[in-house]
Amino acid sequence: MAKQKKYKENQEVETVRRARHGGIWTFFFTILSIIWILPIIIVVLNSFKRKAYIFKNPFGISNVSLFDKGVDRWKAGISKTFIGFTNYATAIKQTDFFHVFGYSLFITVASVAVIILFCSMTAWYLVRVKTRATSFMYTLCLFSMIVPFQMVMFTLSKFANMLHLSNPVGIIVVYLGFGAGLAVFMFTGFIKGVSTEIEEAAMIDGCTPPQTFFKVLVPIMKPTIITVAILESMWVWNDFLLPYLTLDITKYRTIPIAIQFLKQSHGQVDWGAMMAALVLAIVPIVIFYAAAQKYIIAGVLAGAVKG
């Protein structure tokens, strides 16, 4: 009886300790989340302001204080400070937004599709065919993840011009090279956890290797495919340096490059239009991420932990 009572007390103490630690971690990550999201809030807020008031009061919503001024003065301040969607109209016009949006969308979708297709097949081969050559290939894929882009960016620019890759189709090949490391790593980790008996049963039923891959493995890999698609899409969509060095920017511009060209001569910048353009650039990837976020944890755990 005494042992049961002591055990119960220990359980209660452990529950209290876990709750306390959980509260501390919750508070910590809440503060961290606020720190991360605050710059986005500031950008959205300033995208509706007049240019003169962005630097004067970047964190405020009016140049008139709410206190000691009265409601009428407050409304007047709002009217004087904010200009509605004028900055968005300016940003769309100056960046030729719908044109550059088309290039960004094409490059992102095509690059991610090519990365998923080739890297998933490569990972399957590397896992199922165990030789020194495949081990070396896998090591090269992992090595590509740790090589800084700055080491190869100038050489990359030269080779892109030599091989005529300075266009929206050619840059897909470049993205495949830089995105293969992470994708192969995640797909390899997932496929290692898939039993070969499933593939053997499919081949006994008459499936060829391509049929086995596309009809059996691809449906199983859905969480990892979506996770890789999200991670690679966020990278390609937001990337500035690689397209800037590779593309012929006199003909082809992605959204980040177009935003950079909002800078005028002598360093003058229409900050209102730039803030609006940043919001327009953020919205599509946020919507995509929100729609597919439930697959991220499942895909990361399946693709990385098993590996």
C-alpha cells in the first residue's frame, strides 16, 4: 500500500514537472514565433503607407497618436498616412508583375517536378543496387549539400553562358544540380524503410521496373514527395542569386530580380512599392505551404529519421 502511494506521488510530481517544462517551452517558442513573424507584419503594414511615413514611423499605423488626440485626429492621421492599394498598383506596373510571375511560376514548377522525378528514381537505384559505384554516387550527392554556393557561382555563370542555359528552360538543369543533394538524401532515407517484398510481388505479377516504381513506390512515397516539393519550391521561388547570375536578365526576370530593379538611380527606392511587391511575392508560397503543411512532419520523419 505504501509503495502504491509513493508511486502515485512520484507520478504526480513527474506530471507537474512535465507541465512546467512544457509551459516554459511553449513560452519560448511563442516568443521565437513572434520574432520570426514580426518582420512580415512590418512589411505588410508598410505596404499600405505613404512613402514619407515608412521611415518616419515604420512600426506604427498612424502618424497621430491614439492617446491625447481624440478619435477625429486619429482618423485624420490614418487617412494621411495610408494610401490603400496604391503601392500595390505601382509595384505591379513597375515590375511588370504578371509577366515576371509567369517566369517564376514556370521555373519553380518545372524545376521541382524535374527534381522529384529524377531524384526519386536515383534514390531507388542507389538503395536497391549496392555497389561501390552507387555508394560513391550517394556520397557525391551528400557532398553537394555542404559545398557553399559562393565557391561555384562565378564558374556557374560562365558555364551557363557557354552551354546556353541562360533562359527559363536552361536554368531548370542548374536547379536540378543544386537541389539533387537534399532530395536524394530524403528519398533514400524513405526507400530504405520500404520492404523489397512489395517490389518483388509486383515484379512477379508482371510489372517492369518502371511500372514497379511508378505504380508501387510513388504512391507510398507521397509524404516525402510533398515534403521535398515544399522545401524545393520555397527555395526556388525565393531564390535571387542563382537566377541573377544565370539568366539573361535583360529578357527574363523572376520576382526577386524584378523587386531588386525597383531601385532607381542614385540608390533611390520607392519603399512603398517595394514593400507591396514583397507581399505579392510572399502570398503564393504562403498559400502553398499552408495547404500542404500537414505533410511536412510526416515526410521529414519518414525521409530523414529512417535514413
